[in-house]
Amino acid sequence: MTAPASPPASSPFVEFRDCAFSYGGREIALEADLCLDAGSLVGLVGPSGAGKTTLLRAVLGQLKPVRGEILIDGQPLGSRPPRRVGYVPQLETIDWSFPITVEEAVLLGRVSDAGLLPWPSRKDRAEVAELLERLGLAHLRRRHIRALSGGQQQRVFLARALIRRPDLLLLDEPTSGIDVATRQDILTLLRQLNAEGIAIVLTTHDLNAVAAGLPELVCMNRRVIAHGPPDVVFTPEILRATFGSEMIVFHHDGMLLTADAPLHGPEHPHHAHVHHGAPHVEVADLKEAR
């Protein structure tokens, strides 16, 4: 087990301080030193029920900690959802029968900022038109959202989040249920947005095509287990603590790696921020993770 990495020199944009949450009858503890910097691009990985969506909901102010506090840009998270945070939910959680067009769905992102007038301004519509043009949806602005492909639906809700002009963008499984080409398009777009200064946190179950290509990962399983770049958190020890007894099979740097084979030799020391107290899991019943 390596020593924890030094804390960042600058103040983190999102910080969990000794937080614990009661959700679904279980308590999910998030370590006090979980810090996400402004402008970062972070993937949350872990099995179902690990607490990834819980973490996103906490940042949105939808779930209050029973212990500890959450800071956004150095300020404690209040009772209202933070204005500088955009959110893209899982597509499977959306009611696609709701009678709404692409343009109307995006405008919903401005509802919380609406003044006394209940309808969008000319400026609002101009910003929506600009966003839809950038995301390749301009020709679909009057189409019902249920008539779109999975990739188009994902872009609509990305536009709804971006209309808030966020400094932080949260996405829950943004590449789930879409084809390979669309997945790459979405990831390319997210990298572009990140290069423009938007911090991005996304959850993913895809270690191969998504997590391994992100600059920073947080491995979770009802607690934060490790935090660092893929090439140093994808180790047998961390993968076993994160995913239990399953064999994790993924491609990294062109090689097929498994959780029961060494991923690092003496010439590749670990530099991950490993959170002490993570459980040690022996690989007993090996199953290939799909």
C-alpha cells in the first residue's frame, strides 16, 4: 500500500469533508480527502450500488450528508441546487413519452433562472439555437425527444445542462446504451468542453473504452478506495477492493490485463492516492466482467 499523495496546491472545486450518507438503507462513507480540482475530467468507477450516483446527487444538493460537509468552490453546499453545476441523468431514468420537443427540453435548463415572465426570452432562444448547432441538433429542434436516437437524446440533455453555463458538469453513465461511434463522439465533445475550462465528473461501468481513456479516476465501493490516473489505480489490489472477486479484464496500452496478473513491476511504481481502510479481497470465484 502506498502513502497517500500530497494534497493539491490549489483549493479544490469540489470537496467532501468526512461525509457519510444514508441512502437506500445503507451508509456510504466518502473519505474526507476526496477533492476534485477546477477544470478536471474525472471518472467514477465501481460496481452497481457503489455510491457513484449518490456522490453526484450529493453535489447537486439532492442528498444531504448525515455527517460532514460538501464544499463547492470553497463554500458549503446550501439547501438550493448550485447554479454553477449542470447535470445529465441516465437516459433510462427519463420519461420519453413526455410531450416535449428538443428545443423545449433544452430550455428547461433555464427554468430555475427564469424571472417573473414564465416564457423564454429572445436571448434564451438564441443561446439554445447556438448550442443545438454546436451539438449537431439544429435540424431536430422541433422534433419530439422520443423520436431521437440514443446519441441524439444524450446530446439534448447535455445541451440542457450546458445552457446553465456550468463550471462543473455531472454526467451519470453518459455512454450507456449508445453505439461505439456515438460513444466516441460524446467523449470527444466532453474533452472539448473540458479543454474550455468546464470541470467534468462522469460515472461509468466501462473500464475499457471509457475509464482507461480519462485522465483521472475515483474508484469506489461504498467508500472511496483510490483516486488517481488510470495507469496507477488499475492495479490488482485496487481492482479487487473495488469490484470484489470478479476478474476485471480490460485493454490498456494495447495489452490485455486481468486483476489476477501483475499490472506493475518494480520499474512502474504506484502513485495512486490510495485511501486506507479499503477492504482486502482475495480472488476466489473468478468471473470475467462484461
